[in-house]
Amino acid sequence: MTISRRGFGLLVTGMTVLNLSALADDKVPAVVFAMGGKFDKSFNQGVYDGAERFRKETGIPYREFEIKNPTQREQAIRKMARRGSDPVLGVGFAQAPAITKVAKEFPNTRFAIIDMVVDLPNVQSIVFKEHEGSFLVGVLAAAASKSGKVGFVGGMDIPLIRKFACGYEQGARHANPDVVVYANMSGTTPAAWNDPTKGAELAKSQFDRGADVVFAAAGSTGIGVLQAAKDNGKYAIGVDSNQNYLHPGTMLTSMLKRVDVAAYNTFKSATEGRWRAGIQVLGLAEGGVGWALDEHNRALVTAAMEKQVERAKADIIAGRIKVHDYMADNTCRR
């Protein structure tokens, strides 16, 4: 069963819960989702899928909370800790201040955070080499493009999303040094993650300038990008979760960021006594990022294109290709 908290009241979803009061103080895991909702078909949903896999395999329930505004982050994390949840997983870089504060208040509770580092003895920080996965889909975008112009639509304009954009551009230029890359961000506030209409508008403007492939790294805003590609007969690239199924025929691929694995491993290792504080960095070599090839996009990716992407992947893992990390110095070296 999944025990869900919304508005700090009790909302039970998915299954009938018996003897709820007996579970109230059990040490079950908890997850506090980022803004955008757990069913954003992207980042949050990946975490949800990992938590659900844990629940189905172990029979252990978990608590959850979906953030609707920034003021809820600290309240939600503290409430989970007070109820005895362990570990408490915060989803997204924006939860770092709340995790930092609450983890100090509850030194015997284990916490984890995805996409940011919190250096405390009871916190596990999980970060990804998004630039490596983005490089691969950049290679594929340039290989598939007929116009020699590709695009990128990001969510909130922050270094993490520019890290995606930079890796994507490097990959595209690796495949075609003359490629033109357009890039737009959908905003500068958290609302940028949840505006599909804005995503569609930005994608359409890039299509109007000649782009025929656009990569969306924008949370729920990206859903508008994917729809715009379908409506305009262009290609889109999804992000985080495998989004290929959303629009078969126009979804070229998805850049996989295995937050599902991160969530699953966090909960599973805690129940098995293997949980450790510290920093985990997941890239291509660790299976933390990648690209999606399945029945929904198989017809769009030729054998030559697949070989080109897989060669780039092998070269990155072997160190023959160095993908610059935008967050290392806030520049995009091409």
C-alpha cells in the first residue's frame, strides 16, 4: 500500500488501507516530490515508478507528499521525519535547504536527496551526469535532422538545465560540426516546470526557424514540446523517464535519467542495512543515464544511427570523449 499525505491531511490512494493508525509510527520510507506533480510523465514520475517498484517487491508501504508551492518543502520533510519515516527522500535540487535544516534536527533519521549535495552524516546525495546522456541524444538529433538545425527547450533557467543543454549541443556538434542549435528556457521561477502551453510555443518557434528535432528538459512543460512536435510533423526527444510511448512516430528517443533506480536503491538499501551517507554520482558507466530505444521509436532509428550513438557512449565511458560539465564552471565548451 502507499500512504499518501496531501495538505498535511491524510489521503489514501491506490489500495484500501486497514488499521491505518497502527502504521502511523512505523519506520517506512517517505518521498517528497518536486513541484510539477508525481505524474508529470518525466522526473517525478520516474521517482514514483522506483518507489512503486520497491513497494511491490517488498510489500513495504511508503509515505508521499506532492509539493504545490515552495513553502511546503521544509514542512513536508519535517512532518515525515516526525512521523518516523526513514529514510526520507527529497526530490530535486530545491529541497536542499529543507533537507539540510531538518536532517540536523533529526540526526538519527536517514535522508536522501536527488540532484543536489547535502554534506551531512545522515544524508545520501544522489547526482547524475546529465551531460553524458544529453550528449548521446544530441548525436542522435543531429544524425536524424534533415535541416541541420535542432533545438532544446529547458524548464527553469538554472545551471542544472543548462548542463543538459550544453551536453546536447556537444553531442550534436560531435555528429555534425555545422549543426545549428537553438536553445530556449521556459522561465526563471518554479512555474517554468509546469507550463505545457509555453513549452509548445517555444518548440513551435524553433520549428519555424528550421529545427526539425527538439529536446525537452522541462518537466511537465516538456509535454507541450512533445505535443508540438507531433502537431508539426517534427521529432521530439523526451527526458528523465522513457517518454517514447507518448507520441510514437515523432518521439525520436528519450534521454534517460534513472531517478527510478535512485529511489528504489535508496529505499531498498535502507531496509537491507546497506544504506550509506555520502555522494553517489551516476553517469553512463554506472547506468545512471542513457537513451531509450524500444518498439515505439525503433522505426525512426536506423542501424547506422544506433551504431553512431553506441560508439559515442563507449567512447565516453572509455574516456576517449570528454563531455564538458556546464556546472563545473558555468560555461559550455564545445
